[in-house]
Amino acid sequence: MANKNRKLISFDWAIKKILRSKANFCVLEGFLSELLFDDITIKEVLESESNKNSREDKFNRLDIKVKNSKDEIIIIEIQYGRELDYMQRMLYGSAKTITEYIKESDSYSEIVKVISINILYFDLGEGDDYIYKGTTSFIGLHNHSRLKLDGYQAKLYKTDNIEAIYPEYYLIKVNNFNDIAKDSLDQWIYFLKNEDVKDNFKAKGLVEAKAVLDYLKCSDEEKREYEYYKESLHYQASMYESTYVAGKMEGKMEGKLEGKIEGKAEALILVLESRFGRLTTEQIDKIKSLDDEKLNQVLQKLWTAQSFQELFYT
């Protein structure tokens, strides 16, 4: 008898690899249609940071150009991560998307609508829901009236709603989901959390996801890459816990980084990137060249240094 609970590839890794193929657009289209309560058709996958595949890379993003049921063109940015400063990361991502996809000769009215979808595998902020939506509106300070577009602006922007002009943000706090799928969108959240599609799930794109993301159908190379990626997530989770949650960092780092020099170097890279931003290839090579004694010296200075240069060259 066939195993009904066959292992599926996680959605975040699938976005990096499998779902970028046009043949598999139906999976992403299904997810977006359920989340946005609209019929979404993908026009193309745009160049993004998602093709950077390394343990040190903490930026994961996929930009796609889509068309909705009103034939409106929208750029949707999907990203995921485990960063304490993720709110600013979302803002940076949407701003970067806007500037990347407008021509210098275009007027500002040509700025395309951006929807930022953020799949979060860590606890961001306080709130007991598992899906949050953020929009931009303007409220009067004195009479609390909501600012509206006038007739000319509505014609120019092809909408009566100011919120429709500005980016929208969706936060999917995966770990807040209670595993009870009450509707088709919940079925997708269940999959995001558990990497499993139950036989009775009927949400758009999930049947295709169950087939496309079957681990057993992956090539040996894809399986190796996937296992390497999952191992990287363990490093990230460990560093998130030790860096942001544990409190006193130095003592925790000594416990977290016991073992091989290579493991210490990899973990140190993740921590440094969470503090100072993405490291250059030269900086990463510098860390990997350190022996055990030098690594321990760096760790001792880690929590007082204000820059990479101060940490390594003073």
C-alpha cells in the first residue's frame, strides 16, 4: 500500500528551486489566489535575491509579476526568514521592488502595485492571530475622517481607494496556526507549517503541490541540496535563539558553538550577518580561515564590537 504521508519539500525551499519553473506556476497561483481571495495568474518570475543559495545567505525573496481578476498587473514579493529586524526587512523589500521595476522615464503614477507576502517561521511581535494584513491609510487628526482620492486621482490611478496605491503587507505567522484547517486558506497554512497535504484538502494549488513537491521524486542532487538547506535552517534557528532570545549572549555562544571549527565559523557568519548585514566574500573567507584560538578571541569581542572591522582588525 502506498504511503499516504509521503515527505514533501518545504515551501520556502521550493520557492528557491522548484516553483520558479513555469510548469509549476499552478502551485504558486493557487496559494496566492487563496490568500488574496482573487484569481491570480502569474505572468513571469522576476529576477530576485532568491537565487543565492548558501548557508550564509539570510535574504530569501521571490518577485513575481501577476495579473488579477480585474486584469490589473501587480508585483508580488514573497519572502521568509528568521530575523529580529524583519519589520525593516519588509519595508526595504517593498521599497526595493518599487524602485527596481519602474523606468527612469516613467511618471510616479506608473508605479506598480506591490504586495509583500511574508512567511514567518519565528515569533514576530505580539499577537495571537496567524495572518495579519497591513495597508496604508490617512486619517484626520481632528475629525478622524479618512482621506479619499478625488475624481481626477481616481481616474489617474484607476481606483477609488488610497490603500490600493500603496504596498500591502501580509504576515503569515506559521507557528501561531493551531493545525485546525477550517477553510481552504487554512489548508495552505497547514501545509506551510507541517509540510503535509491531507487527502481531504481541496485548496487551489495544493493537489499540484502534493505532486510537485514530493521528496521522493527529487533527483539525488536535489535531495542533497535540500538536506543541506534544512541543515542551514537548524543553524539559523540556533543562532536566533542564542542571539535574540537567550539574553546574555556570550555564555550562550560558547555552548552553541562547541565542536568543529567549521561549525563555529558557519555559526559566527550567521550571527555577524544578523548584526552587521550581509558579509562580503572576502569577509566570509577571513572568518573561515581562522583557527580555533582566533575564533574564540573573536567570540569574546563579539558583543562589544560595533563593526566587522573593529571585530577583526583592532
